[in-house]
Amino acid sequence: MTRLKHEVTALLQRIADGDRGAGDELLPMVYAELRRLAQGHFHAPAGAAQTLQPTALVHEVYVKLLGAAPREFENHEHFLAVAASAMRTILVDHARARRAAKRGGDADRVPLDAVLVPFESSALDVLALDEALVRLGRVSAQAARVVELRFFGGLEQTDVARVLGVSVSAIERDWRTARAWLRRELGAGAEDRA
């Protein structure tokens, strides 16, 4: 475990023990990492309007994770896994609000291969991806979680394996399966909407 991961894990334990000041120490340590994850979702094509910025997303995630009732985290990877879930929720809620504001207007579609390579494009239809992940979760909860942790959390396969308590080969298998499943699901959905 790197020194930073060890220090983050120690601060998370202090937060769990009720040390509110540890949260102030934690933010500078994880901010760059959370910002990098958030920034990956905001590489919109020229002319695309973004009303939620990476900094706002990071702050929303941080408040959600360590707000009034801080959660307990086992370690650095667990913190990032929960941050990934929070990022997904915030992005989906934001996309729903934008879509409702547009009275049902559709978001621009992007090729699925661009969606499945973490952070290459944020012009993706976050709602379609979220709906597909919900459907995937009914088939394989672990495969859906792997996608969430890799795409929204930016975790490497070894970190995902550690968070989920399974082997790296199981994560690799779930990642391949999920990518193929999502290609089929989102590809079919895009054809149905065309």
C-alpha cells in the first residue's frame, strides 16, 4: 500500500472514530484523485452545454460521503468505490433534471466503445448507461458493480478485486462480459431510438 493510501485509510478511521477535523485533512489528500475522476466525465464536445462542472461534482460527492453523518470506510479503495457510486447517482440525477427541463429532449449519442473506455467521453447518455447498468445488475450484480467502479470510480482491476473481495481473474471475466453485454444493450437501444 502506498504511503498516500495508508494515510487516507488512517484518516478514514479517525473520521469513523468521530474526529471531525480528520475530514478537513482528508479533502486535500483525495481532492486531486476525485477531481481527476470527475474531470473524466466532462470532456464534452465543443458546443455542448455543461451545467454541472467537475469541481461542483467533487464537492457534492465529498459532502455526500462526509457530510452530517460520515460513513465508515474500510480503506482508500473502499472510499473510492463509494465515491464512484455517489458520482454515478449525482450524474444520473443531474441528467434526469436536465432531461426533464428540456421536456424530454434526447442527449447526444456516442459510440459505445467510447463509453466503455473510462473517461474518454462525457457526451454519453448517462441515463441510458444507468438504465443498462440496472438491467445488467439483474443478470449479474457483480458485473454491474465492476463497470460502476471502473467507469465512475476509475479503479484499476486490482483495486476493484480488492474492493469486491474476489480475484483479479474474476474481475477481468466480469469486465469482458459486462462490456459485451452493454455493447449489445446500448447498441440495440440506440437502434430502437433511431
